[in-house]
Amino acid sequence: MIYHDVLEAVGNTPLIRLNRMTDPEDAEVLVKFEAVNIGGSVKTRTALNMIQAAEKDGRIGPDTIIVEPTSGNQGIGLALIGAVKGYKTRIIMPDSVSEERRKLVKNYGAEVVLIHDEGNIGACIEKCMQTALQMAKDDPNVFVPQQFENEANSQAHREQTGQEILKQAGKPIHGFCSGIGTGGTITGVGEALREQNPDILIWAIEPEHAAILSGKEVGSHIQMGIGDGVIPKILHQDVYQDIVIVTDEEALATARELAAKEGLMCGITGGTNVAAALRMAKKLGKGKTVVTILPDTAERYFSTELFDA
Ligand code: PMP
């Protein structure tokens, strides 16, 4: 089969069982391996759906400049789509995100604008957002998808990621957990899975130093892509029953273990998600099935602590 273009090949990532990291007395843990998605992350799905929705509504056209504030993967996804569809793309990023992310965005032909992170990722993301909105005010051709409030983001997960998981598992799923960046994943996948099993247990995961939903102070942490210090508009807080905390150390150790024990080389938040999924598997016990996501590839973290060990 030949794909018309690379965008046609987005999604349909494998769902893989963990074997060496799990306890036979616990629930099984299945991971959706988005490291092998086109663009290297789960966010190509949401970028594509947001752009397609805007095209359908006539909100964008040939002269559009896509501008988005993002801590990384969404920018890479948008830059890739801009390249294929011929839209100019400009990504506004905190300077604390990994160097690989900036280089990838640039290599897709997009422009990168860096905003200085003074040790508070939430404040920096807010500054990135204000910069993008100002650009939209100054230039009517600028379109800001606004992933934190764009329903096409969670819709991609409800209609695609979630449906793929249901079809691939082919049996009841008893638990799901996910870290929250925009909340698109937990809202969309969570609602898709709950439709199939109303009793499903869903956990939201927060980094220890960005536990805003838990009412804690937001500082800096290394679980890039989640814990941005804002409560996103598209997050449906009724989708999860509990909030669990994962430390930076636990996320890193688990991500390294996924590579060394399961051959699943993923980014830091894959470690975050699996650390919580293993706790959930213990709670639910043998015979049950827990699902989580490995949102991106490890290869955009060479310059970070993930490869320091
Ligand atoms: N992990 C990584 C590496 C990400 O880039 C993102 C997206 N920001 C997430 C997790 C969280 O996904 P969502 O935005 O759907 O909450």
C-alpha cells in the first residue's frame, strides 16, 4: 500500500503488553507506543485534527501563518503539517525545553521563537501564549490553534487514539491513567474508554512540582509536556476519579527501565505514565487490564537527564 502523503500514515500505533516490569499478581499493563507515530509523538494526531477542523470551517487558507505556543511536541506536529500542506509555521517555545525539540521544528522548515523561562514553566507558557495572541492581533493571517482550548484536540483522542485502543485490546479495559498537558489525552481517551466500560478507573497524573490540580505550588520539573502550570479549558475534570503524583526521579527511572527491560525507548512522560500504571495495576489486581500512553520517542531527550545515567 502506498500512502498519498505522510499525513495519511499518522496514527495506528501499536498497543504493547509490558512483561518484565509487571508483577504476575497484578493487572496487565498495555502501552500505546506513540514513539513510533509519524512525527515521533502522540501530538501529530492533535495537530492534524486541529488544522483539518480549521480548514473545514474556512478559518485558514493558503496565506495562513500557523502560530502556536507549545513546550514541544505540538510544535513539532504543527511544523510537520505546515511542511506537508505548505503553511508557514511559527512556534513559540520556552527556552527550557530540550534542544532537540527546537532543532526538529526548525528542520521541518518552521520558525522558532524562544521565550525565557525564569524557573516557572506556567508563567513562561503564559508569556508564550500572550506573544502568540499579540501576533494574531497584529496580522490577520495568523491562526493560533490554541491546543489548550481547542476541542479538536481532545476529539482526536476520543475518535482516534481511544478507538484504536478499544479495537486493539479487544477486551474490557479496567483502568487508564495519563499525565496532563492540555488534557486532550485524558479527556478524549478517557471518555472513549468509559463509554465501553462505565466502571473504568481513571487517574490523572501530576508531576510532584506542578501539582496544580492537587492545589500545590507550581515550580520547575523535568516531565516535559505535562504539568504546564495551567488548568486547561478542554480538560474535563469529571473524567478522572483520582489524581496521583509522580516525582521526576520516578519518571526518569521508569522511562529508563522501559528501554532496558521492555525495549520501549520513550520520553520522560512515558515513564511518568507507566509509574502510575504500575501502581494502578497493583490496586486492580490479576485478571484486570490497565492502559496508558508512551507519548513520544526518547530520541528528543539526548541532551536531558534521561540519558545521564
Ligand atoms: N507527554 C508529552 C511528551 C507531551 O508532549 C504531551 C503533550 N503536551 C503530553 C504528555 C500530554 O498530553 P496532553 O496534552 O494530551 O495532555
